[in-house]
Amino acid sequence: MSLVNVERQGQIMLVQLNRPERMNALGRDLRTGLIEAFTEFHEHPDLEVAVLTGSGRAFCAGEDMKESLERGAVGVEDWLERDALMNGSLKKPVIGAINGFCMGGGFMLMEQTDMRVAVRGAVFEVSEAKRWLLGGYSHGYVARLPHPIAIEMAMGFRFTAERLYELGFLNRLVEPDQLLPTAYEMAEHLLTLPPASRVNTMQMMRDMRPEVPQEYENLARALRRHGDKDDLMESRRAFAEKRKPNFKGWKDPADRFRTPTLADVRKEGDRA
């Protein structure tokens, strides 16, 4: 059984994550399936719009933490670099159809879609603050959410579909039986536009999205290294063992008061 189902309906391609027993967690094989699906969509001359959804009660639960524990390492850089949806090389519109839980890496996957329809009661979470040494600082910024909401998102609070719809993060909110029909209706509308208009407008809208300034990305790299890296695996062990994590924070307690700052990063840049 394929972990990513692909169906064509004329010029529309349905990409469905198909690992419902693991809430479509992003294991290596599922990520490979996504790379193959979006490569096909990107390169096929007759495909113009994609609909991305999940199966079962989740859109995508994010990182497969049990697999990370088995490998003894975390990180999905290979997927981010090779997947046309994730690396920004895809030029065609993608509609997210969020059928349930949308967490961590699943949130990042959904975030790359251009328009979104979700079922009522779906649950969303940016999980970096729970699994890494730096929370998801960029998500609310890129979505132009008010700063207090962006902080709430970065700190790993959960959001309902209803709230994200009110905040303008979702385009449509529907009952479960209307999820794919609504997504296909949106896709069919895009296909009524002159081809050049659809392509040019999508390019313009993507180029207008905010980006985190480079000096802040440099600061983020420093902050991701600041702390006891043993906590990365501890968060995953605690999740797998269904217990409260025992975090250490910093190998040297004094590091608590030596957090890298933007001024530090700028000084490093000046010396370079």
C-alpha cells in the first residue's frame, strides 16, 4: 500500500497522505512519497492544480518521533531540500484540504499551500518549541498574524480550525463530507482563469509573502545551538513513552544568562 496516494482528475492532482494508523506521521518513506508526488506534479505538463490532504483522523501529525528515536537522530533537511512544495521551486498552485490534526511538520506542509480549506474541529499546532531548542518564530510572521498571536503560535499552543479561520489563516471551514468537494471547487475556479493569469498571479502573490530578514535567520541559527542538545531526544523519548519530559536546559547553568542576541550576531557579521 502506497503511503502517498495520487489521483488525477483532469488537470487536478490529488495528493493524499496515507498512513492513517500513524496519523500520517512524516517517516522517511512517506517523505519520499511526497517528493515523488510533487516532482510529478511539478513536471507534468497537463497538471495545473494540486489538492493536498490526509487520510483518517489527521492531515499530518508531523515528525515520526519513534523513527527518530530508532535512528538516534532528528532532522528532515533532505526532505525540505528535495520536495518541490517545501523548497519553493513549485510554480503551480496547491490547495490544502485539512481533514484533521495538523501538527509540527504537518503544519509546515500545510503552510506551504496557497489556499486552505479545513474541517470544523481540526486542530493545529506549531511544535518546534516542544521538540527543539527554538520555537516556531517564523510562522505567524509569514502569515502576518498579530504579534501576540504569533508568540502564541511560536510557543506551541494549539489552535482550532475555527480560530484560524477567524484569523484569516484558512480560506474555508466546512463539514467533513464537503472537504474535498470544496477543495475541488476552488481548483476548478483556478482552471477557469487564463493560464498566463493564473501562473503570473501565483508568482506575484508568492513573491509578496513576507520573509524573515537574514540577520534574524542568523540569530535563529545561533539560538538553535544554545542549550542542552540532549533535550532534543528527551522530548521524543518522553513522547514515545507517554510521560512528562525531564529537561536539563543547559549543560552550564550560567548559559541561561548568555542567550545570543541580535547585537551579538551583528558583531559576528562585522568581524566576518
